[in-house]
Amino acid sequence: MSLATSYLFLGVAVFLGVTSNSFAKSAEGFTLLFPSIITAITIVLCMYALSLVMKNIPMGITYASFAGLTIIATVIVGVIKYNQVPNLYSIIGLILIVIGVLMVNLLGKQ
């Protein structure tokens, strides 16, 4: 698998991670069947996609990128879907996460 394909699978993993987070909120503590099932399926598929990424990208870089991008995307979904607008300090923290993901991917190569 090429490096470009690995980053494509990383994008898929982020999408699946955000989907699982969103449905976990909708599952209301896993009391609703459909959102709970979607949450479980997307988490398993997300981990599978991450395992494919780790064939070419080191584990630490993979997970740092996945976690950072998933956090940012989940916040965006929270703003759009649940009207959960972050405060100033949260926005500053999110900007630092983006900077960290960029540093790990662009400057962290050995």
C-alpha cells in the first residue's frame, strides 16, 4: 500500500471515528438500539482502517493524527448538529491541536 493510500485510509478512519462519536451521543448511554449498533460497527471499522494505516505510517504518528483530526471534526459536528459552540479557550486548544498534527506529519519524519 502506498503512502497516499495510507493517508486515504486515515481519512476514512477519522470519518468513522467522528461517526461513532456522533452516534454515541445519539445512543443516550446505549439505551437506543439503532444508534448503539451504528456506534459499535463504526468503531470496529475505524480500528480496522487504522490498522491498515499503521502498515506504512508509524503507530505514534498515525494515532496522533487520527486523534487530533477526529477531535477537530467532532467539534465541528457538535457545533452543526448539537449547537455546542466552544468557548475562546476551547478554540485556542483546538488550534494548538491542529498545529500539533501538522508538526507531527510535516516535521516529525525521521
